[in-house]
Amino acid sequence: KALLAWMVWGFLFLVVQLPAFGLDAIRDSALWYYGIIAIFVVFLLLSDPTRFGRWTEAFGRVLPFVLVWFLIAMVLDSLFGASPPYVPDSEIPIFGHRFGNIAVLSGVAIGFIWLVDRERGQFSNVQRNIYTILGGLGILIAGFQNRGGMVSAVLGIAVMLLFLRRRRGELILVLASVAITLATVAIVTEVRIPVSSGREISAAQMIDNINSVINPDSGGARQTETTQWRLNLWTSVVDDVTSERPLNGWGPGPNLGVRYGVTTNEEVPLRNPHNSHVGILARMGWVGIGLWAILWIVWSFELLQLRSWLRHRGRAVEAGLVAWLLVTVLMILVNAIFDPTLEGPQVGMWLWCCFGIGAAMMLVY
């Protein structure tokens, strides 16, 4: 019901602004209409509950290849640097990716290994540790380039440890070993690998990133400028919407980059305020952001109750799956504070599939 209320609110704006803005209005409405994916997932699982097990097993099969690809993708990025090969007739790099998404999805993979597969037994102990090491490397290397992704993944792992309880020591040991080893190698060798983002893979870069998270004014010039730019932008959007359009925002269609005079590329102005949550406020007003908050609060509360119910009835695999969904959504939503990731299908599909699986579990169990 919370999802439908939020989607209806967004649909009303699309109907009103579609004649004036056309395709731009449809594109900017992706924030809410990707919710259709969740509804589709719910119907799929309710029509055949055995899909819970089949999907979980299939994800376990794909996971090792994904973890290896993350590392390869970051190596390719460093090799091609600022001159990558592009998809024909486009400005999209063939090996294009976002470091924040890699960090988050590496955290998602680690969560699956320890919260779900630890109960299912698809991987052996050796495999579990190897895949955890790969995921840890993905988080750390991506963290050299993207503070938001690193913070999101670390926060997700911290919550994961709360769910693990008795088994948390083993996971801490594996991840700490990866972090210490990588830090030691980076410091001793003084390796500096440039990447296309303008940053580099180095110990100094990681220290700057960590310092800038703890104290935004203590990082390097790039970190400080980026942080201040985002804070100024978000403040401008909140003040503008609150004073001009507090209830409904500006709706889909208007180019917010032009309105607020910000861009990272003069030829391609930003269409959003570099934060999916602030983007919802700008497009759908305080009513929209309120419905957005209610949506995730209700979903999380219901899943926490379901996990407790499953654990007390000895359904360890299902309880682990619920915990994994909660951790995954947390990491995605936190990362969306630093980067407008929910507007695109590569993250939006993850988010709404998780929502749909959780909603279906509430109905089945």
C-alpha cells in the first residue's frame, strides 16, 4: 500500500507534465515507475513459491564470476584511463562502471555469502573465505575512488555483523586480513595507479578519502571541493523547494541542473541534484519524500518482524535471506545519498527486486 501510494503520487505529476516535457518527463519519472518491477516480482513469487529457492541458488552460481569481474573491470579502467573505447555512436565507455556501485555490490555479495549461503551450504568453507576475500578487495579498491560506496559497504557490513552474532568473528578476521594486507602492500610499494576518475589507487588516496569522511575539511583539495559542492547543491535544492513548491516540487521534466546552475560537463547539464533522495524531494515535494520515507520504514519494520518470526521457528535460511535483503537495501539507499543511482536500471532493478522479494516473503510466510 505504501508503494502504491508513492507511485500514484508520482504518476499524477507525469500526467500533468507529460504534454509540456514529453520524453524528459518520462525519463525523470523512473524514480517511481521502477517500482513496477517490485510488483512484478511479487506476482512471480506468489504464483510459484519454489522460485525463492531457485533464484537463491542461481544467484549463488553467478556470484563468483561477478566478484572476479569487478576486479577485472577496475583494472581495465586503470589501463584505458581517460581514453576508453566507446560504444559505437555514443559517449558510453564499453568498460564503463561506477566505483560506488562496485563497492556496494561487493558488500551485497559478502552479505549473501554469510547471511544466506552460510545456512544453505552451497559453498564450502574454503570457497566462502575466497569469495569473501574477493569481495573485500572489491570494496577496498573501489573505496580508493569513491567515498560514498565505501561508506555504504562498511555500514552494510557493520549491520551484517549484528545479524551474524556468533559467527561475526570469522567474517571480521577474513575482512581485516584483506584490509591489512592491501594496506601493507600499498604503503610498502608506494604504488600509485591512476584511473579515469582523476584519482588514483594508492595508500595516500585512501587516507585522504577516510579523513574526508570523518572531517570533510581534512581531505585533499579534490575531496574538500567535491564535498562542499554537493552540500551547497543539496542546500540550494531544499531551500528552493521549501520556499517555492513545498508540497509537490517541480515534477518530472524540468532540467534541475539548469535551474540550479550546476554541472560536471558544460555540454551535458545535470538533470538531478547528485542525490537520489534530494532528487525525489525536488521532483515530488515534501509529500513525495514523506511517502518515500514511509515506504522504506514500513518495509524494513515488517521484514524485521518476519525475520524474528522465522528464527523462532527454525527457518534459518529464510531468516538469513530476510537479513540479506535488509542489508542490501540499506547499502543501496545510503549510496544513493552520494550518487543519483536509483534513477538508472543498473541499481533501480536491484532495489525494487529486493523490495518485491521481501514483500512476497511477508505474504508467503
